[in-house]
Amino acid sequence: MCIAFPGMILSIDENNFAVINISGTKREACLDLLDEPVAVGDYVICHAGYAIHRIDEEDAKESLALLKEFIDHEIY
């Protein structure tokens, strides 16, 4: 099973790569697959090193809370 995670964009470089924050963990994600512009502070869904969709902040935080609950209760 594959899971994509929401993360907040912390920075974007000149090569269209972003540093994103996923629940305190920083990861790099390529923004080339997105079909709309994004900016620092936006949330994106990331999978396998690629941002695949822009998501609103409320939905992102809800998804992160649910994932945390799964981890805390070892539901995986």
C-alpha cells in the first residue's frame, strides 16, 4: 500500500523543488507534477518525492491528525 502525506511548503528553489514540513519532518519534493502554482505556506500532498496535489490547510491538518492517531495506536 502506498500513502501520500500532506506537508507545508517551507521553501522553493530555482529548480522547482520544495522543502516541505510533514509533522516536523523536513523532506524535499519536486513540484513539477502540480497543475497549479503553489507558494511558501501552501500545503501539498506528496508521494515518492513529488508533490501531486495542492490541499487546503484544514484538510491537511485533519489528515495529519488521523495519520498520527494511526501511528499512536499502531494501526498499520
